[in-house]
Amino acid sequence: MRKLISLIRRAPKRTSAVLAIVAAVLVVPATLFAWGPSRPTYTIENPADHITFNSITNNPNIGDERNFVGIRETGTTNQWSDNMTVQAGKSYTVRMYVHNNAASNLNLVAHDVTAKFNLPTTTGKSIRVDGFIDSSNSAQPEIYDDATFTNAQDFNLAYVSGSLKYENNFFGAAGIALPESIFTSTGAKLGYDKLDGNIPGCFQYAGYVTFTVQPQFAPTSQFTMSKMVSKHGDNKWVKSYAAQPGEIVDYLIQYKNVGTAQEDNVTFRDTLPTGMTYVAGSTVFGNSTTPSGVKATDDIANGTGINVGSYAPGANAWSIFSAQTPTNDQLAACGVNTLVNTAKVTTGGGSIQDTANVTVDKTCQPNECLPGIPVGDARCTPTPPTTPTTPTTPTQLPHTGIGSDVATFLGLGSLIASIGYYVASRRATLGL
């Protein structure tokens, strides 16, 4: 199977497409995509008696040499790994170990030693890098191993120009630059003291091929927004503000591009709650170009919205407008009324909503009942109707006798005396 994969990579494009279709229908165990081919193994105590590469299983530096391709984050001393989850903004070093396992006392020199890498240019969530070592006089003309980069998002790998080099005891840690033909079927010749393809047997002549890649992620559209409110002109922005009936308040909508793609036609819309009245001509919006704000249309609150333009990653914009709360008579309920205002920001990447509240306290007269106030509310208890008084029957009949006659006589005498006095005075006045 590995030979088929190698054939696909090296074949002309049209032939490669046909072979790829054939390979796609084959069911292959995952282990066949690791190192290979199968070959006799050796130890540092008992090296090979012939030319073979990377077949020692107890190398004190890398362990099993058959696993000779690894990855680690550039600039770290982390362990080399067969699998690496990449992150945006970081770079990673790919390493290939090269060792002719022939015993040193045999003086066996490998010829035409060539390193090759398959570094895919495709985009995906998993990208495997394959490494190959060829030699014309080795027991295995070609050996291979791979390592895999992964991420939950699609990405591709970009080679960092100038990072490709070969290190060994002769060239030192600085290494010697290798040609980028290593990423083609031609490969790049290796060597010990010069890049002539000749590598003697023994640890002394082993080396490392390394190069650096950076993951590149597809641009993403992502943004944040928020809605807040303030007393008119105060610029003290909060999520909830207690206003007076008929008071004017200011609303703020904020937006920021936190993705990696430019966002175009960023639109602000606002939905005022019932009873709130938009103040005509009050809308302004601003950004880094117009930090003090510029006048906008009144469309922010009529369903159309205002288009505030295009924004690169990291850029932001804002908008402020005013609205008036209902008067006391316009408020629906006695006591606290909560008016919820909803703002929406829309871009090519979708839309996000947020809210801010204004609370207004309606003052009601005692025993004032309005529609919607539940019966029994302390602010709305009707005055009980006045009940007519029913005359009561005396429990005892009036007394009769001399006592009543005397009172009657005295009362009549007083009345007669008063009338006499009034008549006398009247005559004197008239001169009779």
C-alpha cells in the first residue's frame, strides 16, 4: 500500500488521479500508514552487518529508529511527537533522523542517500507529512515514516522559507542548507562532510533533517456586540437604568470584529419597547476613523437599520441614539414598569442580539383602579359604597301625664311672650 501511495505522489497528474481512485476503494489497516517497510531490527550493542537505515530499536537519543519522523513546537524542548494539534500563530519543526546502522568496523558507506518529504498543500483537519530515505546500496532502497498535524478547524501547512537544513557532527547545530527539491520526487542529497550522498555506518555519521512549517487557517467571521443605556448626556452606561416618566435616555450599541476575516455591511438595528419614543435626529455612529461620531439616519429604530460599513479583524464601531420613556398616564401598570430594549448587529457572518432595560415607576392615586390591575392590589382597592341607614323602632312608648303638660305649657307661654314683644316693638316703630 505504501508503494501505491508513493506511486500516486510521483506519477504525472492524470495518472495520479486514476491511481488515487484505485487507492480510495482499498481498505487498509491504519498501521500500514506509519513506518515501513518491515525489516530486520538491531540494537546499539549488536548493529547491522550490512547497510540498512534506521533499524536500531534502542537508540538512546530517539528510541526506536523506525519511528524517525517527528514534530514539535518550534523554539521549545518538548518531546518529538507523531501527532501534533496545531494552533494559530505558532510554528512547528519537522525532524527526520538519518542513521546508517552498519557496524563501524565494517567501513560500509551508503551511497546516493537522499531525503524526501511529502508536504501536502491541501486543506483539512488532519494533514500527514511523510518522510522517505533512499539509498542505492541499502538492504531497503527506501524506508518511510510519517507524522500528523491536526486541528478541529480546516488548515493547511506553509513551509517557512530558508528553514530547511541538515545537522550532524560535521556541520554542527547550525547545519547546512538543503534545497527545496526535498519536497519533490527528486529529493535532496545528504552526506557527512559534504552533500554527496555518501554516509558511512555508525552513530558518528548520523544526522537530522529539519524544517519549519506554520499552520494557516481559513479566515473566520466572528464578532461581539453589546447594548447599554444611560441617563441622557451622562455617558454612564449600564444594563438597567431607573428613569422618570417622560424622561429622555440614551442607548449605546457596540460592535467588534474578533474574527480573522473582514466583515462587510455591518448593520445596527434596534427595537424599542412599547411606549418608548425614538427622538428624531438623535442617532450618531463612530469608529476609529470618526471617533467623535457622525450623524446617521433615523433608520436604526424603524426596522431598516443603519449600515456602518466594513471592518477588518480587531476593528470596532458604536452607535448612540435617544428615546423618551412613556409619561405617567401612558404607563400600563401602577408601580415599576420594565421596558426591555433589544438591539441586533448583523454581518455576513450572522447576527447577535443583546438587551438593555429601563424601569419607570408609575404613580397611582389611592384606590385608583386601571385595566389590568388585579383585584385586591393595595394600590387599587375600591371605596366601599355607603349603605343607607334604616330607622330604628323605639323600644319604649312616650310618657304622658303632668310632666308633659307642664313642658307644653311652658313652651307655649314662651312663644306667646315672644310674639307679644315682637308686636309691641313693631307698633312703636310705626308710631301707633
